[in-house]
Amino acid sequence: MATGKLNAGERRRARPPDTSKPERSTLGDSAVEQRTMAFDGSWQMYTQENQEEFFRAVSVPDAVIRMIRDVKPVTVIQQKGDDIKVTMKTPIRSQTNTLTLGKEVQVTTMEGKKVKCTSRMEEGKMICETEKFTHTREILGDEMVETLTAGSVTLTRRSRRILWIRKHVEFQAHRYNRG
């Protein structure tokens, strides 16, 4: 027998959707996170172009430029949410900075200078902007390409992911120990 009144479950189903708050799409957040996650890992730089000109443009002393001329750093990138930890390792020193997407943070350059950096993800690229230069990282095939621009001078670095080397060494060690 119908009484004309709706029970609680029927009231919820009969209620029109609340359009005052737009639904938050997780697709955008997930897509940004997936593009950022592509950078995770260790990267061995194997070539760079215009290094000396770029470092002179950002006022790195000539003595430091001579010391780092032939250094091929390893960059380790770890991402957790909006925080991206970037460690650059060289035989001379290692430097770790944590970037937060969309926020200005203070980072330390390899020469030990402190600069403010604002980072963001844009079209699959990780971009860090400072007062003196812009540093862009992107994944092209199996390489990470870094472009550092100061005024009209651009430094380009190319790195390869080095995880496969460790896996190959572990596999070879396993084969050797089985014998």
C-alpha cells in the first residue's frame, strides 16, 4: 500500500544531483602523475652540447667549468605526489633538491649557490624556472633530454636510464653462482 512518503533509500535515489560543486576529475591528476613517474629512476648523462657557454652565461667561475668539463653526472629522480626529489651525483660531489610542483622552493646548484625555483609539469615535460635560467626535462624514447636555457644560450644534455645495467649485472651474477 502506497502512503505517498518515500523511505530514506528512495529519497536518495529521487534527489536530483548536486550541481553546485563540479565533480573533481582524477584523470588529469593521474595523467600528470604518470608523466612525472616516467622520470623516476637513475639516468647516466652521455653527451652534452654548449656546456661551457651556458655555465659562463649563468656566472659559473672558469675554474669550476674546467673541473666539470668532462664529468658525466648520474641523475636520480624519485617522485611522490607533487614532490620530486632530484639527486645529481658526480665524482666531485652530490647534490639533492626536492621540487614541489606548482610551488617556489629553494634549491642548491652544483656550485653551491642557492636559487629559488618554481616547477611544473607541462605536456609531459618537467620544467623548473629560476631567475637566471629555465631547466626542462623530457623523456624522448629511452632517453631523458635536459634543456637548460639562460637568455639566448642553451645547454642540451642527453641521458640514458641505467636500471637495465644493474639488472644485467644481477642476472650475470645469478648465472655465475648457479654453476
